[in-house]
Amino acid sequence: VLAECPKAVRALAHITGGGITENLNRALNSQVNAQVDLGTWPVPAIAKYVCEAADLSEGQALKTFNMGVGMVLIVDPDRADEVEAALAKAGETTYRVGRIVAGAGEVEYTGEGNLYGYEG
């Protein structure tokens, strides 16, 4: 996608230990926040099971596990369709999980209580 859509991808975040909360923020500068919409991607059943068995809150789950999101691409919003098409052509499944807004380099969530609410 980087070769097929030059300059469309602004940043990448590999979501590992520390979850979305503590990895996506590393791809942000100090003037923007990532606003992530909960319920916009399918959370694997095993992740839900582990989080419920450990009695983790949504916030704790999002700081601990990737919740099924392995990589986040921050893209030029005017080229999002192009990037999504290039990824689909490469056999990748994509979900639009949020947006970049003015802020201070932090990850914020909308749709609290809806982490497991993906309906496809």
C-alpha cells in the first residue's frame, strides 16, 4: 500500500502489548488525538472471553490487548478509499475505526460500552 498509494499513509501503529491506547498514541504528534469508535471492528471471541474472565473494564482491555486490531494506518482522509482498495487488492480486511482530531497526542474513545458491539 505504501508503494501503490504514495504519501497517502501518514503513520502506522503496530498494536501489541499496551493495546490500542498505549501504541496508537506513539504514531501521533502533539497537536492531534486519535478518536477511536468502539464497535467498528469485530473483537475476537477469545479476547472477549479473556477480558470477561479477568473482569477487565473496557479501558483496561484497550490498554492491555490489541482487541483484534493488529495495525492501524493513519491516512489522508481524502485518500482513504484508495488505501482501502489497495489493501483489499492485497487480500487484507480493513475497518475504519476512527479519525484524527485536534488534541494533544492522545487516544480517546467514542461509543463507550460498545467494545463488543460490532455488527458488521
